[in-house]
Amino acid sequence: MARTKKKTVDLDRDNDIAPGLVAKTKKRLVVARGSSHPELAFDVAGALGTELVPTEYRTFASGEILTRFEVSIRGCDLFLIQSFGPPVNEWLMETLIMLDAAKRASAKRITVVAPYYPYSRQDKKGRGREPISARLVADLLKTAGADRVMSVDLHAAQIQGFFDGPVDHLFAKPVLLEYFKSTLSQDDRELLTVVSPDTGRVRVADTWSDSLGAPLAIIHKRRDPNVANQITVNEIVGDVDGRVCLLVDDMIDTGGTIVKAAEALKRSGAKRVIVAATHAIFSHPAVERLQNVAIDEVVVTDTVPIPEEKRFESLTVLPIAPLLARAIEEVFQDGSVTSMFDGAA
């Protein structure tokens, strides 16, 4: 019996192409979702021009979780979309179980698309005998079967180094920036000052300052290490008197940091205070706090689900699905995610 001639690719140093064989099988992109944020997963799949893989989700009376892919995903490039708003521990366990199912179903490569990375604030030891839970989550994902992780605006950039594999760190700034460029009046643009709510976010706020051509102000705060979610604002570095202040942060949890910062800005003479954040966690009592008279507008993305009871008149929610879809397409096509952010990612 004659052997079928295999198609080969020759070495091409000019175009950086290695020699090798071309398989008859073609790459197949498959998008799956966890249960935490189905609307986002549907939007991402729609933006990619595909559908979500049919999946069975079951929770037994004992609380144990079971997931099963209802069709074959053998050899596919699987992107599992799961955000980690509350209840974070349930969604984390479901993700691990889905990763194990995908690995045992022979998916060729598995990417966890976690727009909001769980336990991201536990990225270092603040005191003795504390865990580094962000690293633990990375280890769990890898052990369960994840080959790659994709996330948006990690609380600390060093989390990328916790995962033993590629990490695509996306930024919501282009989405938020486009909104402000289209909605701020010319007068507001001339009076605009970008404000960092603490010294840890200065680098991010500085990039916003450059993009908007606005001066930068910084709020110095002190957090009680023994009491969670308690903030004391000390002083403002920079001129905010008569200015339109844009407070930028990666997340809003209980809203304590943002509200105290906004109140400090208004006491210092700020004309308006606008808050921009990527992740709207909105733990109680954030919704009540964010309707404080010191805050004129809150702009967030939908990296985590925001139910109707957590929405209010001055809140604007921007879609993150187009950004995720483009990043997934770049990864699948072996393109460049970095090119999406002018080399910053």
C-alpha cells in the first residue's frame, strides 16, 4: 500500500517560519462558560460569531457540583469564560471541575478567561502567617488543567508570575477612555484632573493622565491592617480646586475608598467627581455609598454581573465582551495581544 505524501513547510528564515509538517486537521475554537456570568459569555461568543458549547450543570442536594460537556471537544482550543463575583468560592470550584472535565475530554488547549481574577487582593503577605491566596488560585487552575489564563486589570501585575504558563493581562482602559472622550464636554476636558485614589494606583492613573492630556493628583490614604474595608484619607497631592476630577481604580468593592476620596476632593474644592473602575464588585453597602452627593457619576464595565438591585441612576455600565472577543481571537490565531494596547500588555 502506497504511503500518502505528507505536506511539508520548508525553513524560511526571512519570515521566521520553522520547517515542519502540516496536519490535515484544522484548529477549532470552542467557547464554554461557567455559571457566574452567562450574559457576558453569550456576548463574547456572539462577538466571535459562534455559539457556546452545550454544557450540563448540576448541583446535588449535598452541594456538590457536576458539569459535563454534551458534545465532543477533543482536539479543540477551548476558552472557558468564568468571572468571579460573589459567591466567589462556588464559582472557583465550578471552574476547577470544568477544567478537569475539559482535560479528560481531550481538549488540546484550555484557556481560562477570568475577567475578574479571584483573590487578587491577596497577592502578598501583609503580616506574618498570612496566605498568598492569589498564588494558590493560580496553582489550582494549573493543576486542574488550565494551559493559559486571560484576565482584565489584575489588582497587582505580579499575579502574572504566579501562573506557570502564559497570562494575557488585558486592560479596560481603552473601553473606558472611549466613553469619556465621547461624553466629556470641551469645558470639562479643559478642567479635567485625573486622580489616583491611593499611591498603589499612581502608575495606572499616570497613563490615564497622558492619554487625556490632564494633570495628575494623588490621594494618600491609610488602611487599618486589623480592620477590613476601613479607610482614612490623609491628604491630596495636587491641585483639584475648581477641577473636574476623574477617580480611576481597578475595582469597587464596598466603596469605602472611593467615597472617602470623593468627599476629600469635594472638600478641597472639586467641581465634579467622576469615578471610573473596571470591576464593579459592589459588596454591601457599596450601592448606598456610591449614591453619595460627593460622586456625580460612576462608570464601570461588566466584568462581573451587576444585578438590577445594584444599579442606580448615576451608574453607567460599559460592555467588556468586544475586548475579550478580540483578545481570544488574537490568541487563537497566534496573533499579538500586546498590539491591542500599544505594547503595554
